[in-house]
Amino acid sequence: MFLRSIVIGAAAAALLAAPASAEVTLDPLKRCYVVAREDQREFVSINAHGFTKLTKVDLFIDEIQQPDNVQTLFDGSLSGTVLAPWVDSGQLVFTVRLAEEGKPENSVTGVSNVTRFSVEQVPRAAKTDDKVRFTGRGFTDAAPVYAHYVFNGKSSKTVTIGWPKGDCGTFNVRRKQFPFKQRPKVGLWTIQFDQLKDYNPQAAKQVPMTIRVKKAPKTRTKRTPARSH
């Protein structure tokens, strides 16, 4: 749903209409937006200029018209937000298009990316001291990615994964599943991936990964056959 912004300006400024020949423009979008669940999606801020004053403009996401339109202001500008489109996995390019009703030549399009906030381990099943590959995306804050190893609600160890790369904050590293000197305790562990140096179970942006550590199988000792003299 396109949410209209209420803008209150000075009366003199509000009466200034955009010239008829003004070019329709859209302020640059962010390079990447992040979605975690269908009900947890980043908002795309939209600011456009150059439309006819006090007219309705339709919004399209990937050429799918959104339910609501928006009315421009006295200067032909508009502003508002719309939820980033949903993506099940990975990263996709999407388009935002604004088109003035009754004047299709007054339209403008912007392009950006959307990515799923996620972390994966390959292979999924591994021994605690095996090396695995951790891949993640959506870590767009200007900070390193950390992995907090949590057991019974307490952080046992925090390791730095590294700085995310690219517009959509990706990482790809090969590490021991559990970087511990001794075998981790048997039970249910959580590895919380976030961009906070200190463990915070209430971190707003986090990806938890649960791993059940089982008892190590007993090794059978071979009996040495008795020698007869």
C-alpha cells in the first residue's frame, strides 16, 4: 500500500506550481532493500517531482499497479513509502514506476534491488569440528558481521565473520562450525548472526541458526589376541 505523506509548507511556496514543461524526475532509490518475512519488509521511500499540480499518480511495482494512488502537491511533487517486494531467496532487481493519470507521458521509473535477509550453512549436517561454508545476505549496516554462539540463553563465544560486500551486504566464508578448543556441550545451540559486537538476544536485525549437538559415538577398542607360548 502506498502511504501518502502530509507535507505542510508556507502558503506562498504551496502556490508555486511546476512549469508545464517540467521534466518528471524520481529521487534515486537505495541500492538494495531487505526483507526478512512477508510481514517484515523494508519501506521504499519515494520522492518525485515535475507532475501536474493536484493530480493523481498511479504507482507500479514491477509493472503491477498498487491499490492506492497519490495526489501531487501544488508544486507537482509527491512523497511517500511503499513496501519492498517480497523475494523468497537470493536477490532480485525490481522497478518502481509512477504514471500520471490522464497524462501517460508524465511517467518516471526507478530501479533497485531487493534481497532476503538470511544465512545458510553448507553442508547442513556436519560434525562440530568440521569446516562448513556460511553464506549470508541482507547485512547492509556499515559494520562487520558477527556470529554469537549461544547455549541455554547465554553467549559462550563471539567470532567475527567479516565485512559484508556489495550493495546487498553479502558474505561467504569457510570456517569451523564451532570454533571451540573443546567439544561444545551436548544440547541445542543457537548461532545468532548480526552486526553487533556484543550479543543482544533482542537485536532488531538478526538471523538465528539452531544446531543440535549430539553425543559423540563411542569408539570400540580392539582387543589384542592373546599369544600362546
